[in-house]
Amino acid sequence: MRPLILTVPIVLALAACAPTTGASRYGDEVRQLAADCEARNGILVATGRQTGQPRADNVCRISGGATRLPSGG
């Protein structure tokens, strides 16, 4: 009986850490958003929200390029 009591928590812990199989729709959409953002010379950045919707959870941050300040001096 004692080995069974020790085995159950270990099996449950391993099952919780098991990787999922198949492609994730969320992950696929995030990769597409990142590719679109990089095409615009930006980088995809998390907003800190966790809505389950990649477009709401991430934003394309574009730095450099456009400025109102004159270049040169």
C-alpha cells in the first residue's frame, strides 16, 4: 500500500508537466502577428493583458525611422 501512496503524487506531477500535442491556434496567430510586425520593422511586445486573444494581448512596437525632428544639426 505504501508504494502506491508515494507513486500517485509523482504520476500526477509528471502528467501536469507533460507537453501538449498538436498546433496551438493561439501560438499560430502570435507567430503570424510577429511576422507581420517584423515586416513593418517592428517587434511584437506583450501588453500585459491575458484575454486569450493574441491581437489584444500583444502590440507591434515600431521604434526608429519616423521622427519630427530634423536630422543633421
